[in-house]
Amino acid sequence: MRVQADVLSVNRSTIYYQPQPPSREEVRLKHRIDEIYTQCPFYGSRKITEQLRLDGWLVNRKAIQRHMREMGIEGISPDAMPIVV
């Protein structure tokens, strides 16, 4: 492995790295974010964070932004809507 890593100019630690699957809590949180977004697609990370806190989740807005980015969702705003002529 050492020789192969040297030939490819890759660190050996990247060869052995095994990504961890998301925790059950993270999956539950993403499902809840998806539910909120489905009900109100115009909610952004701030409003979703506020709703999650009302539901009893202890969450950080930047974490919600990261989850939304990973899920490929963002709040719909008038600026993001196409102009139809």
C-alpha cells in the first residue's frame, strides 16, 4: 500500500479512511427539516431553525444550513423566481 500511495501521490490515511454513516439523530433531524420544508418551501434556514426549536430540538442555524445544503434544498424567495414574460 505504501508504494501504491507514493506512486499516486496520495496520503496513506486517505486509503484507509472509512466514512461513518449518519447517526439516527441526524437522519431524524433531516427528515424533520424535509417535513417543514415540504409544508413551507419559502422557509429558509432561520425560519426552519426557529420551527425546530419550537418543536424542542436543540439546533444551531449553521448546522441547519449545512443539512439543507447537503439535501439540496433552499428557501424560495421572490428574487430566486424566474421572470415569465
